[in-house]
Amino acid sequence: MINKKNHKCIVCGTAYIACNNCNRINNWRAICDTEDHYRIHIMLNEYRTGRMSKEDATAVLTRIGISYPDTWAFLPVVADMLRDILAVSGESVDEVVVDSVEEQPVEQKPKTRGRKKKVEAE
């Protein structure tokens, strides 16, 4: 049995264990750590290529149980596509982010530069 995590989910980035036979037989375990993540992967491919409408993609995500706040658990490229699908019609993704995330003050750090070389006087 394999004890070392030898695969990485293309939807969430989680490392997981799967036998290499999965790679040879094109099993969902070859690319995703869960069946739901595989369903998301397939849905995103269909949506991205225009074979699935935004409404149908939203329905798939609803059946899986994915809502807008859940998108932060995925890889950035996947999360961006999910947010695009889940954004309410007429509302930009930025507006939804402001509504769904509490605003927190950002601490500004002073910029630092590399060390200056001391020049010796001749």
C-alpha cells in the first residue's frame, strides 16, 4: 500500500494518496481527491467551453453544496471561475466579495530597501 501522498487535486490543491492504476484507467482519482471535486472539474470544463450555461453550472454547484463563501477553499483559478458562475446576474464579482467578506483594516508596512553599500573616502 502507498503511504506517501503522490497526487495533487487540480481543483483544491490538496495532496492525496491514489494508486497509479487510477492514472492508467482514467479514474477520477487520477486528478481529484474527491468525487465532488471531479464533478466541479467536469462542470468547469463544460462551462468554459460554452457547452454548459451559467444557470446549469449554478445548478450543479447547488447540488454539490457549493455556495459563494465556499469558493475560497479552491485553487485561485478554480475559485475565480466559481465566483463568476455564482455571482448574481448584474452584479460584479467584486461587489459580491465586498458583501460576503468582512472588511478588515490592512496594516501598512513601511517599504524597506536593500542595504546601502558604504563608500570609503579615498
